Amino acid sequence: MVDWFLGLLTPAQWDAWRNWLATVGGLTALLIATNTYRRNGKIKREEQARLVYSKFTHVEHHMPGATFPVLPNDATMGIGSPGTQFITNPNPDAQYKLMGFAIAPLIQATVIIHNGSKELIGPARVQMVNGGTGRTWDEFSIGVGAIDPESDCVVDFTWINDVHPGQPSLATTVIFRDASGQWWRRHRAEPIERVHDDPENTGPTPTERVGIRIQQEAMGIPKAQRVTDPKLTRRVRWHRYWRKRAGKSPIP
């Protein structure tokens, strides 16, 4: 049978057949090498981002009339909701000179952004997430300029508990830029997601901007000087379009 099959081809045809097989084998090896290179490159790009995450470490619930430290647990910056008034601590020897006074049921959470890599990251923005409903509170966020290698940035959130007397489960979401300029997002405890360079990655959220403009109007600031929405480039619009097509939020 083999002899019969071999006899079907002339020596020239066999040479052509061998050359074709060698070409296919070379192309296959090149494809495998290319895919391996791309996979290793992706792993290398993610190397720093995989070492960055955010999480809450302390949570307190304050009833109306309660006083509380404004920046507890070594927090370096914070944000307070309209349900908070600020007063000077009557005890001059106290650790916290500025105190918060709750005029509505409040949630106070200390959050860390951990940079476990050996390179600088930033800017970064962290937000709170309702772990039960999946809702991200977009009325407030905290942005930081940079986080040193192998260090933590500690921030403090205080906002109105809109499900009082309930206590929502909490999680965090963080978006940040690595040392190479690539943007990443880690939502809750999910794997990191590579995202595009969008003007919404930093600065106030769209909902925050609405609130800022209302405040600026009440203060009599001219309309031309009020905060505006960022202008979108074609590239950003393109990325948003494909994120939407993939079933994701157009804004990372």
C-alpha cells in the first residue's frame, strides 16, 4: 500500500511536498513563538498591576448627634458627606484636633490602597461599593496623586447611610496608572482589568461634578468658571464604544 502511494508522486512532486511541509512547519513554529511572546509580554505588563489593590480596614456607624475623629487609623486624606459637620475637639490634649458631628446616620470607612510593587503608581482613585447590590457610590470618590513603592495610602470615607437602620456590606474599587503609563482597574476582589486612558479615570465623577456645579452656582461663581465635563477624543470615544459593546460600563 505504501509503495503504491509513493509511486503516485514523482521525485519533483515529493520535493515540492517536502518543501510545503517545511514551510507549514516553519509558519506554525513562528505562530507558536509569537503567541508565546505576546503571552509573556502580557504577563510582564500585568506584573506590577497584580500587586496593587484596595480594601477597607475599619468601619464605624454613627448615629445623629455622635462625634467621631475625622481622619482615624492614620488616614492622610478623607471626604465627608453633607450629613457631617466639623467641630474643634474640646479636649486640647486629644489626638484628633478636628472632630466630625453627625447630623444624619453615617457610615465611616477607612480604606487602604496597597502598592506592593517596587515601582511608583499614580494617579489613583478609589470608591466604595455596596457588596450586596453591586452599586458603586459615584456621589463621592477619593483621588491620590502617587503611591510610593511597597507602601500604603490610607484614606477615610464618611457618607450618609441611605439604608439606615440597615448596614450594607462594603467593598472597594480602585483605578490606577502603573509606572509604564498603562491604566488598570481592580473592582472588589476581582482580577485586574486593563483599561484605556480616559479623562474620567481621574478627577471628580460625573455625579460629583453635578454637585460641584450646584455649589458653585450657589456661591455666585460665574458659569464660565464652573467645573466642566472633560472633552473626549476620538480614541476615548472608540474605547468607550467597544466597552459598551462588550457589556461593560463605557467609563472604566
